[in-house]
Amino acid sequence: MSQKLYSIISSVLSTPISEINDDSSPETIDSWDSFNGLILVDELETAFNVKFTIAEITNVKTVADIKQHLKNHGVDLNA
């Protein structure tokens, strides 16, 4: 688990970090709406120095999807 990733998600979505896991999604986190999703994308791009494509952004359904896209951009989530 990337503590940095989970901390960003927790902060943006105002959700306790203990409630975030790979299966977390807009269906399981009430504050994960389209607006906060865009804020989350911006925060992740800034924190990890990546730029997601529209296809990647619209493909995200869970935290596991975010992790996969970050890995595809060369981000080591174990660092």
C-alpha cells in the first residue's frame, strides 16, 4: 500500500484512511462524486508528477484502478 496515495485520497474525499482499500470506489465512499473525483485526479497528478489521459480518468472505478494507472506511469507505490 502506498501511504502517500491513501493519504491523498483520504484528504480529498474527507474519509478516514482506515476506511480506504483497493476496493474503495464512488459506490463505497459517499464523498467520491464527480467533482471530488476531478480534484483527486489533480492532486494525484501533482503529487506523483504524472498526467492522466481522459481514457484513464474515465476508466477509474476503484482505488486499485488508480494504483494500476500510476504504475503504468512508472510510479513505484512501494517506495
